Amino acid sequence: MTVNDYIKQKFQTFGIQLSEADLLDMCLNSKISREGEMNEDCYDRVSVAIAKFIPSLLLRATSIGESGFSMSWDLQGIKDYYSFLCKKYGLKDEVNTDKPKVEFL
């Protein structure tokens, strides 16, 4: 499976179709060839690139009713996936900022 195909399939599980530009952004960010083979050597870089891309993707997640534009994304699912990736790779979670924080005195 190519990196391109892997990324497409990861987002398809949330009902999201990515453009070629979206795929190019993630691959350039991870410094990985889109047509390269997806394997364990590039897995972490691709996963981080996906995590870094999700906030910009969520900016598009608006819905306009009454015969207007509508999306059927699993928004909570993609936010949870993003949060998981942020924790796993030590990235700052820019989306889920409403989570309670514990402060030890």
C-alpha cells in the first residue's frame, strides 16, 4: 500500500474524502513520497503529519442546511483520533481545549 492510499483510507473511516492537495500537504510535511510504500519506517512520520493536518481539516467542518452544503463527517471521531495522536506523539492538542485540567499545588 502506498502512503497516499494509507492516508486516504485512514480518513475514509471518518467519512472524509481528501483532495490531492490535502494529501500533498501531509506528505510534504512528513517528507515522505506519496507513492512510497507505507511501512513501519515511515509510520510515525505519516501519523504526525496526519495529526498536524487535522486542525486545518476541522476548519472546513461546517454545515449549511436547507439544500445548501452539508458534510457527514464523524466530527467527534476525528477529534478523538486527533487527541489520541497528540498524546501518542507528544503534540500540543490545538482542538480539544475544553478538556478539564488538573493542577497540583
